[in-house]
Amino acid sequence: MSRIKYYYDPKTCKYERYTRSRWDIALNALGFLSLASILAVVFIIAFNAYFDSPKELMLKKENSELKLYYSLLEEEVGKMNSMLTDLQQRDDNLYRIIFESEPVAPEIRKAGIGGTDRYRDIREKGLNQEEMIINLHSKIDGLKRQLYVQSISYDEITDMALKKEEYWAAIPALQPILNENLNLLASGYGVRVHPILKVRKMHTGVDFAAPKGTPIYATGDGIVKEVKTVFGGYGKYIEIDHGFGFVTRYAHMNDFKVKKGQKVKRGDIIGTVGNTGSSTAPHIHYEVMKDGKFVNPVNYFFKDLTPEEYDKILELASKENQSLS
């Protein structure tokens, strides 16, 4: 039962029963509701401070998973960078050394990407983890750029490998005539006494003395550049362009077995030994030019000679005797 309240009324000198007005009831109810609301808000704030809602728990779990995936992606990008670095080192320190090529310049490998607005779309979204996302994008873009440069490098190496085979086939590596006993080399490269002028003069090739009609062989793969006959000088001669800067000349020939523009292989017969032009005896005057300059042909005689035979050829070629043309 509710307690009955009384108050003393001085006018009547009696204790009168206290009755609440509607206004008092309303104020009491309002005060109770206000207090209850305040307590409820405090309770909710305290609860949220120490306990997560189901939605927050889901978001935190999702955020944790995303961070895990991000760290895994960063780890994978790091592994790929390590693998790419290994490929680059092999490229520069192995493959390009084998093919005698300069390594790829570091500034090309590490070329930058982009411009200041490259990641503008990401920045405009106002993401909370903006810098983390842009950082990962930047690493991936750099990796893609380096992979592209490396793929181009491998294309170049493949091309060099194919050309290397052509290069070895093009080098004038044979003697122009069969010289099994190594006794046919009559005069070497260098200053020699000219057989007609009788003065010391630069001899730009080597002379092999051989009977007229002896077969002359192409010393490397190439294309016949010249087939000419002149009075005096080289007489009947052939020039072969081997590519890679190599050109060979075969002079004082008796006849020709090839035509201008014809492709020849190392060891093909291109003509025979003669005594045409400024020649004092049947022989073949053989010259090698590299990048437009005369070089000593003996330096390239490695295909059909043992080391001992090559030493003997060098000894014969070094003697300062009289040339045959």
C-alpha cells in the first residue's frame, strides 16, 4: 500500500491529508523518465566501451583478415622481387658475358613509373588505409616494370644466341687451300719485300704457294660480294662478305666457281689458284678485313689446326721474307 501523507494546516489548526496534483504527478514522472534515460545512456556507453556489437565484431574480423591478406601479398611481392633480382643477376653476369654483350643499365631496370596523379583515383576515395594501399600498388607497378624490362632482355639474348651460331659460322676460320703439311704458307702479314718493286711494303694478307688449279675454299659462311678481273694488282679475285664486319679477299685466281650475290658455306670451292695480276708465281693471296680494316688472317686459323700446328703456322707467318704479290 502506498503511504498516506499529511500536512498541518495553520488556518484550520488540523492535519490535512496531502493530495498530489496532476502537475506534481507529471513532474515526478518526467523526472523519473529523465533519470532512467540518463542511466540508460550511461549504461549503453559503458557497454559499448567494453563490449563490441555483432556488427563491430564482424567488421573487426573482416579488418583482421584484410590485414592478414595484405601482409601475405607484401610477402609474395618480396619473394617475387628476390626471384627477379636473381634473374637479373644471371642475365648480367652470365648470359650477357657469354654473348659478349653489355649488361642492362641499372637506370633502365629501375625506371620509375608514373607521374604525381598515377594514384589519384585511390586518393579521391578517401580510404582510411590509403597510404598502405598506394604503397602496395607502387611495389606491384615497379615489379611489373622490371619484369617487362627483363622479358625484353631475354628477347635480346635469344636473338644473340641465334646470331652467335651465325657468327661462329661466319668467322673466316679455315685456310683458303688445303695445307695439310703446313708448308704452303709462303709469306705472312706485315711489312715484306715487294717481289716486283723490291722495297719493303705493307703486305695486307698472307700468300699460299700452290700449283695452278688447286681448289680455293671459302673460309666462312657469307655472300659473294665481288667477282672481278683486273689487269695488274689482284688479277682475278673474289670478295666474300661474311657479315659481323668480316670480309675476305682471294686474289690472283685462275678461274671462278661462284657468282656475285651467291651464298656460300665454309668449305665451299669458290675458284682455283692462278698467277694473274701482279703475281710472280702461282699462289693465293688471302686477306681478311674486320670492320673495314686489314687484320692478320693467321689469327683466325683455328678451325682445322691443332695447337701445335697453329704455333708452326704463326712461326712461318712471322718470317720477314719476300711476298709473292
